[in-house]
Amino acid sequence: MSEAYYGHIRRHQSLQKSIMEGKINGKRQQGRKRKSWLGNIEETTTRRINECCEVALDREEWRRTIAPNLWQKTEHR
């Protein structure tokens, strides 16, 4: 579901889009690096995030991109 939401956010100018594409100032604590939402998008779609940004602008193409990956995720649960 989050991949579909990414496409929705990417197509609209909003606070969510600004937050998603922005960076947070400051330092992280030491430890394992967290997976980011954008990293999960790349992993699920097997595409780089800049390519995902372009594809997400076309709703039908984005749906074709994420549909097979969403189906695979639900099979493993």
C-alpha cells in the first residue's frame, strides 16, 4: 500500500511531498542504519528512486510498476 501512496504524493505539491524529499538536519545515533521509506520503494520496484519519481507522475504506469511487487508481498505474509 505504501508504494501506491508514494505515487499519489509524488504527483501533488504538498507538505508530505516536501517532507519526503527533504532532509533533516542533525546527527543520528550510532547503530544500525534504518531503512528509509524511499529505500523500500527502490527495493520493492527494483528501480532507482529518480526513475520511480518519473514513473510515479503517470498513474497508470506507476500502477503497472507496483502491481506485481505488491502481489508478491502479500503472498509471503
